[in-house]
Amino acid sequence: MLLSFAASGSTDRGAEMAALQRCLAELDEQPRRAILLAYLYGFTREEISADCAVPLGTVKSWVRRGLERLKRCLDP
């Protein structure tokens, strides 16, 4: 989602990136970090779990709920 959004062919990429940054800033710290590690840096859920010292299910929940919030925030 994040990479496809950032790589879209829109002529107004600056506005899209600003919207994405605004929506990411609205997330709590841990879900935001998990999403960025997964979608920007390519970490697996297992690697994020180990890095954050939390159960795998917690990371999966953070990512799923965070992506749902991002989608709601970005969709008009």
C-alpha cells in the first residue's frame, strides 16, 4: 500500500506524500513504526516482533489496524 501510493504516477506527488505523512503522524508510535519497518524497509513481521520484543500477533495487529486507519485517512 505505502510503496504503491508513493510510486503512483500522479502529477501531484508532493501533496500525496504530505497526506501520507500527515496520516502516518496520526498513528500511535508502535503501529507507525511497525508499518514503516514492514513497508518501507522490508522487514518481516517476525523481524519486527523480535526488534520490538513483542509477540508476533501483536505486530500483526498493529500493522493490520494501522493500515486500516491509513486507508480511512487517505480515502476522501
